[in-house]
Amino acid sequence: MHKQDAILHNISLKPYNTFGIDVKAKNFIAVSSLKELKEVFLLKEYPTKFILGGGSNMLLTKDVDDLVVNINLKGKEIISESGNTTLVKVKAGENWHEFVLWALSQNLGGVENLSLIPGNVGTAPIQNIGAYGVELKDVFYSCEALNTKTLEVKPFFKEECNFGYRDSYFKRNKGEYIITSVTFKLTNTDHKLNISYGAIEAELKNKKVTHPTITDISNAVISIRKSKLPDPKELGNSGSFFKNPIINKSQFENLLATNPMMPHYVVSANEIKIPAGWLIEQCGFKGKRFGDAGVHKNQALVIVNYGNASGKELWELALSIQQSVKEKFNINIEPEVNIY
């Protein structure tokens, strides 16, 4: 098949992004193998490419003129087992939550706290996704990534990925590499359970679970997420829109004097993390709606599309939230979502 023949034109990207934004891709192609992906990068007629995974971490504010390349590589395999750890290699186009459920079905632990996070496996390391006390880097062994210039596939081990809070080498060097597969280091016995997040403990208690398994933890996380976060299939959203800001201790102490109820987490001796959702709620945005753009009623961190909001309208709402938080608390909150 000539790659040229597989390119579709003027395709709506509404089904390909969790905000459900109806923008057009001038040119679109889905690739399901490494060979096809390399062939696409050899197409000289389309010098710039727009890489699209699960579309769960982007806000599209305009039509895309570049060639949109939808990464659809599929497959999961157990590579090796040693002691209580199992290495599992997962292709980039696999749905993240479906991979988590598969791991649980194999009694493989480590990803249960990351249940129900939208998106695909290939984009998970870019953001170093995290939830309920666990981050992707905690279970990451390595990944393979295609160099978009040389078309060589390079393995990246954990240290080379420079993982930070919702950050990585790949995020800081956008467009240089495309992740084609991720290898996870999971436990097959003696699972180390992470139930330190209060909400998980409360949910397990609520379900009368006294000796939780990894599946119990996953079910608890799913219940919590469903109660707080809207399903993108029903209400367009991208999960948490903003990162939780980290401020220095003296600024925190000043704010605490006037906001004694401010929730916070100690990151280091001089760094304190403040929940962005709380800041946004204090500015009065929780549950507010502006046309079809709005802030979710249960979780102020989530910006939602009630139907036909444009990406521009959602971005304008995000900017006014940023400005309001800056004016009230002198804190900059940054988007976790990529804006195009």
C-alpha cells in the first residue's frame, strides 16, 4: 500500500480528542506498525507532522494543517519474569486503562492506582502521568522511541527520561522522538500496596475491604474518579487541566496567615504543593458555566465542554482562571494539557 493512498483529507478530529472539539485535519493518517510510521516520515510532501495518540491531553483551538499521524500500534507481551517482578512490553497505541485492567487480570501490580486515566500508553511517559500517590516513573523500566530525524529506534531507560512532576525528557524536547512502546516493571507477588491517599483508605473502608488486593485498590480508584471526574464520552474533558503549583515556604506561610484552611503537601524543606483545584474553587469557578465551556461541579481542576464549545472558548476560560488565581493568591498555575 502506498502511504500516499492511505492519507485522508478534511477529517473531523472530534472522535480523536477527549474534549470533543470539532476541528478539521487537512490531512490524516493512522499508522499501526513501526514500518508504516517510518514510511510516513519519508513523505516529503508533508514536511511537518502532528502526532496524535489518545487525544486525552490536548486542547485543539484551531484546524490542523500539518499531516496528523494517529499512533495506532497495538500489542502487549510479557518479556521476562525474575523473582517477584515481571517485565511487560506494551505498544504505544494501547488504551491506558485497558492495559491496567489487563495487568490486574494477570495479577501484575504497580499500576492499579493509575486506573481510569484517559489516554494511550505511548503518551503516558511524556506527562509522567500520576494519581493517588503513584507516578508512571514508579513502574517504568524503559521505552523505545523513534527519532523523527534519523528514523532510528532508540531505547530510553528510566534515568535518561528525566522524569519530573508531569514532566519528562520527551515533554521538554517535543517532536524529537515518538514513543513506540513502553516496558513496565510490575510485581507478580508480594505487591506493594499504596493506599496512603486518604480517599483510597476511606473508599476501602466504605466497601468493607480489610485486606485489599490490587484489584480492590483499582476498584476504589475507579469509584473515586467516577464520583469526581466526568466521563469524556459523556462530557468532553481532559481530566486535570492544571498542574498543582509548588511554591516556596515563605510564600506559603504568608498565604496560610490569611487562608488557615489552605490544603497543602510538603514536597521538600522549602517547597509546598498547593492543590490547584482548591485555588480555582476559592476564585468562584467551580460549577460555573460560560456558554458550552465550564468548570466541573465536582472538581474545579476539570474544564469541560458541555457540547459545542470551541477550543478557543475553553482556552479563554482557562486563561481567565489563571488570571484570577494570580490576582487572588499571586500563584501561577500552569496547564497540564497541551494547547494547540
